Amino acid sequence: MKNKQSDVNVKLLPFTLNRQFRGKESKTPYGIEMIKAKTIWDDSNQGNGIKIAVIDSGCDINHESLKDNIVAVRNFTDEDGKSHNIVVDRVGHGTHVIGTIAANGKNNTIMGVAPKADIYVLKAIDRTGSGKVSWVVNAIYYAIEQNVDIISMSLGMPKSTEKLEKAVKEAVNKNILLVCAAGNDGDGNVNDFEYSYPAAYPEVISVGAVDKKGVPANFSNSNLNIDVVAPGVDILSTYPGNQFAVLSGTSMATPHVSGSLALLKNWSKEEFKRDLNETELYAQLIKHTKLLQYSRAVQGNGLVYLSQTKIKGKLKY
């Protein structure tokens, strides 16, 4: 019983389901346009071959917009008899996150940021929207074993644990980019700092949320570890049951950055004629941002902006 209590819970960051619907949805999500993902699709081959592990609530692996991109699945929860190969998403969160990264537009449906990326569905959150930190840690180590390029985590908890921090550092040491949602505990006051882990670790890329006008979401955490912001309000993406839904949260901003890094990794290999390491790719991400007219505590280095046009000065989006 003692060991059970020491295995603290990590939760999906609170998110809002704004709208859910069935049928085809061919509209391009505004976030893809806002970060200018399409401007480097040709030079990045839409993220082709980049391996992204999504540690979340699972995925609807039969979704028409996702199934061709999923290359591996693994269940770390105790659901479905602990079967390693069953990653049913009973929350909807994981399916939505994966769609923003890599929805491939089949049958005139939506497209994600990196529609040719390879997705590893690592389920560490159960139907309650929470999971044990050991599940997340095990998923991180599994991702390391699979030699993925990027780990995307839209989950968090208020305090750090030694095991989680160790796993994060191990992944970064293996040249893996970790992208984490900053958290949704913001109160609208940029001078009140709110921290969520693993996003608060300096080794990871912490992502805050803005709306379609580039205004920081009032729920988005502000603190000294925010790296970048991305669209996270009213985000259209895939949803279980071959459906689509509009959700809000820093959870929705994070996959925009994970997908962007997939594009930048392919683009930079062509540009520099070699593979950049984790530190160099982070530097490229920061170069592909534009500063908004808000406090650094809520935007970090600014809005992810993949256009090759040089942006000078502070601009309103």
C-alpha cells in the first residue's frame, strides 16, 4: 500500500470541449495557417519519417485521418487487462492531440502540422483523465528505446518527482526533443507564476497557448520557463469514433510545436546537410518565432512562426 501511495498521479491538463461533430471536415484548422506550417511543407517533406511519441490517453487508431500515420502503440495503464496493444482513447484528448500533429487529410478531412510524421501512441492516462507517474515514466523510457525524435506530453502535475525528472533528463541526453504543455492554471495575471511538471523542467520545451488573434489565453500558465506559445483556443482536430471536435487548452497548443519540430528537423537536415542535435533544433525553433506584445512570462520567445520571412521587432499578430 505504501508503494501505491508514493506513485503519485499525473493528470491531463484541464481542457474544454467546445464542439463535437460527425462527418467530413475539410476546413484547414486555423492553427496550421497561423504558425505558417504549409510554408515549409515542401522543404520538410511534411515531416516524413520523423518519429513522434505521444504520451497521452491513447488514440482512435482507426480514425481515417490518423490510421496511416500510426506505426506503433503501447499501453502503460491498467485498462483493458493491461494489454500492451490496446490503446483505446476513452477521454478524446489523445486522439485530438495526435490529429493536430499529424492528421493526413484523407478523404478531404483536416490536416495536421506534420501530416507525414510517424506516430507512436503511448497510453499513460486512463478513462479518468489521470494516470500514475510510473506509467508516464515507463512510457518515456519506452520512447527512448524506440529511438524516437520527439516526445509530446500534454499532461502535468503540480510537483516534481525524482523519477520523472530523471526520465526527462535521460530522454534529452539521448537527443530527444521533449515538448510539454505549460498548464492551464493561469489567472490572467502575468506576475502570478504557475508551474506544472514536466513542463517546468528546464530541459523540456514548455508551450503556452494563444487564441487566433495571438492573445495569450487567460488559462495559460505564466512563469519563467515558458519557451514558446502556439494556438490553443478553439482548436479543430480529430476525435474518437471517426469524429472531429473543437477543444481549448495548452494541451492543444503543444502538438502544434511537436509537429513544427518534425518539420524543422527535416528542413534543417536538408539545409545544413547533417542531423542537428537537440540543442541545435531548439535553437532553430526559437529562430522560427515572432515576439508578441505581451510579457515574456506568458509567451517566452513568442509565437511559433515557420515562415522563412524574417520578422523584425515586436508585432501584434
